[in-house]
Amino acid sequence: MIETPAALFEVTPEQRAVGDLARDIAAREIAPHIAQWDRDHRFPRELFTKLNDAGIMGIIVPERYGGAGSDYLSYALAIEELARVDAGTAVTVSVHAMIASAIARLGNEAQRERYLPQLAASDAIAGFALTEPGAGSDAAALASTARRDGDAYVLNGRKQWCTNGSYAAVTMGMFRTGGDGAHGISAFLIDNELEGIVVERVTEKLGIHTSNTCDLAFDDVRVPASALLGDEGTGLSMALSALTAGRIGIAAQATGILAACLDASVAFAKEREAFGKPIGAFEGVSFKIAQMATDLDAARLLAYRAAALCDSGQPFALAASKAKLFASTAARKHAAEAVQIHGGYGYTTEFPVERYYRDAKITEIYEGTSEIQQVIIARALLGRLA
């Protein structure tokens, strides 16, 4: 079945207020420090206490568990505004919200009552552990194991590129409980202070330096049977469900990076002069900016549509894949153009566009590569042919 071209939606004043709140916090608490944080590869732990106090960390957690009870469109607006100043902060919040949403949707009441209040109204941060050295896009190939032992499971294995892993209070992790392939994988909610969990390596990355990414080792980690999320064998489908919703956040993150590129490019094109006039007067520059602005509008509309479909209870997976694919491609493309517009200055750390350039690339990779998004879109149109 081919999806209709568009779903009508309206951004309400209440939703815009959430975006405005995120913009104000980003301007006040992030913008003055981000250049130094980026240079130092620093995870600004104290920032997330302030974001929590403002209700951003619990933005889509239901009010009965201490959250703001907002919708995904409000969430997308907030992530975009944070990413406009710092993409690393945006992805920390995005993954945190992705796990909180997964617990709210997929967890039992005991799990919701235990974890959601701390993720919505305390300093706790949520992490995600799916990828392994031998299992990336092919997540069904993961080898980490969870062995049932009485009223507990014993976890063993290595997880790679765990977002928020070094600072998480709880991690959603996928482990093999039996058999090969996707149906042998189960999901667990793991308290990170348990004995046997070790941060083996903090990953040094091209960009998003304020985001924490690490490798986690699980050596005979005992978790109670109540840590199982859903039923045995449903873990991969739960992980993919979480990632589908998470793609709205990554599309919004990429859109925020693109918006920052446009802001910087317009300002520089008006101020920088060459051959006796501002460089924005030359078509070689102005046409780049025109295309940047057009693609920004398209990225926003795709991201907001995916969020609105999710909020209305309609199928949104295909829309989320399209939004992530387009927004991430546009962010990477136009971050390069922003550097080009700035010329030699763009290649220095005096201007933020070099950071946008480094940060943009990861949006094409995590939470499903661009190639995976194309597979999803093609299969929706072509079925088994793709």
C-alpha cells in the first residue's frame, strides 16, 4: 500500500511554547560554553539537571509518572532547537526520550512505576545498548547472552557505541536468550550500578563531542527476572520499535543542524565582502543559501509530519524513515556548503560551521543508516522485490 503524500497537521501554540523553551535554554545554558565543551570532548552532566528542571528530559513521559505529558511534535520541536546550538546535547536527550517512551509503551506497570518517574523528574539518564562489534545494521546477529538462572538472568557480552552508556542510570539492552536469529533476542532494563558492568572504552568521535558513547562489558551481570521487557524472544522487535520512534528525534536533530548552517551562512554572506560587495550578492553563494533554505523547510515538514502521525496513532514508520533519510542527507550536504561559503574561515574553529560539518555526518549513520532507511522505503513500495 502506498502512503498518502501528506498528513495534515498544525503546530499549536502549546507545542511552539515547548520549542521556545528549548531555544531559550539552549541560548542561555549551552551556547556560551559549546565551543569549549566541543574542544574538550566534555559531556556536560550538569546541563541535564537544568534540562530536567525545565521538563525537557521527561517531555514525552505521561504526567502520571512525573513527566510533561507532551507529544512527539513538541518533542521534535525541542530536539531541533537544542540541535541548532549543539547536536550532541540533542542526541543525549533524544535517546533518553526514546528509552522512556519504550518503557511507557512496552513495559509493564511495575516497570513504568519504577523507571519513568526517575527518568522524568530526577537526574537519571537512560542509555541504549544494541550494537556489538559483529552486529551493527544486522542486529539479529548479536551474540551477547542472557541465561536464565532461577529468578534472575545472567548477562554476558560486549556492547559497542552505547549512547549515554557511561552516565546512564538504566540501559535498555538486547541479549540472546535462546536460538539463532531475531526470535532468540530479548530486551532488558538494566540498572547500570550492577556488579559486572564495566565501561571498557569511551569512543572518540568525529563530532557530537558532548554526547557520551562507550563500549560496555557485561561479565556475569545478574539482573532480576523482572528486568525482562516484554516476553522472551521479542527483544529485537522492541528495539526496532524504539528506533522507529527515535528516528523522529534524529530527523529533528539533523533539521536543527541544517537550521544552524543556514543561520551562520546568511549572517556571513551579509557581512563578508569580496570584490567590493557582500558575498551574498554573488549567485555562487546566494544560490547555495536558497537551496539550503528550501531543504530546511522540506526537512522540517517531513519531521513534523512523522511526529504528527505518531501522535495521532496512525502508522508512522515509513514517514519517520523518509524524514530521517532526507533531513540527514540535507544536513550533511549543506554543512559542507556552509563551510564552503565561509571559505578559509569555515575550515577553522573560529566559526561554528566546521563543528556542524563534523556533527552532521553521524545523522546518516546511527538509529538506522541511510541505506537501511532506503531499504525500508523501497520495501514499502516494492514488497518482496526490494
